[in-house]
Amino acid sequence: MGTVSIVGSFSRNLDEAIYDFTNREIALVAFDVCLSESDRHRILGIMRMLKPIPILLFSEDSKITSIAKMYEAGATMCLCPLRSFDELAIQIKALISLCTDIRNRQSNQQTLSFGTNLIIDPIKHHVFAKEIPVKLTRKEFDLLLCLAKHPGHVFTREQLYQQVWGTDYSYNVDDVVKTHIKTLRKKLSETEQDHIQNVWGVGYRFEPK
């Protein structure tokens, strides 16, 4: 039936492979297509459904139709034919590096949700308060995101300016931050939401409700 090899694990059959895949920390799956086409499509479909893990297939069949079917079934990359195990090791290393980088980037861009009161999508730059879209400028959005990422944390105006405006230094740091906070709170209050609190003599903090 063929062997399904998961990085860090070697399974003798499909059931073992799926069990290992589900219950272990897996970096990458690699297997040859000595599996029957139905078994291959079955395991690819199950793995693709369970986890966003790179799946590498290698085969002696270099027909474009066969390769296309492998990708359609869920393969991330196909080596057809596999010329050497050195090539396989290089491809594995490249795929793991790429996927690790993507996950690290995505972990810093996760959607923030405070029930239906407030949802912030960093990737699409969307904000919904009580399911109502809130239109924000780039700086207003960045300001809200900075505060919302650290609920309860008190930021000074200088700290917020450094986080949002960075090196675009202004001599009127207080006025710039106060003006943007005021506009941001007004836009949120229109949806009956006001998560930004003044901490007198210090700055501002975000309080989820």
C-alpha cells in the first residue's frame, strides 16, 4: 500500500498516518504515490481538512495529468520524478521554513474579537462595532489596534505616538495623539461603543466590554 512518512514519524498504513497526523505536532507530511489513487486522494483530503500543513508527494510518474490530480487532491508540492534524497531534504527544509514564516506573520495579524461589541481585522483593515462597519483612517485604525492588542495596559501619549507614528516625529505629540483619540472615540461612540478610557495624568487604556 506504500508508506506515509510524516516528519518525526513513520506510519505503516493510512489509519496510523491519520492518527499520528491528528495527535502529534507535525511540521510536514511526505509520501510517495505507491498508494492507490483512491487512497492517495482520501488521505490528502483528510489531512488538508484537519490541518494547514505542507504535504509533499514524490513519484516516478511525471505525466502532467497525474501531477495535476495530485495538486487537486491537496498536495502542496510534487517531486516527479524524485531525483535524489538530497533534493527531497532541500524541498522539505524550504517548505517548513516558508510555512513557519507564514504562521509567524499571521500570528501577528490575527483578528481581534470582543464578542460582537468590537471586531478588528488587521489584514483587511475592517472594524465592526455591534456588527456595524466603522470607517477609520489608517492612523485611527493603527491606534485602535495598538490599544486593543493590550487590553487593560495603560499607554502614555508618547508611547502611542511611537507605536503608531514611529519615526514621523512631531513636536506636538500630545496634540496629535489627543486629536486622533478624540476622533476615534467619537466614531466608536456612534455605534454605542467606547472601549478607550482616559487614565488621568498618564494616558489611555483599552477596556473590553
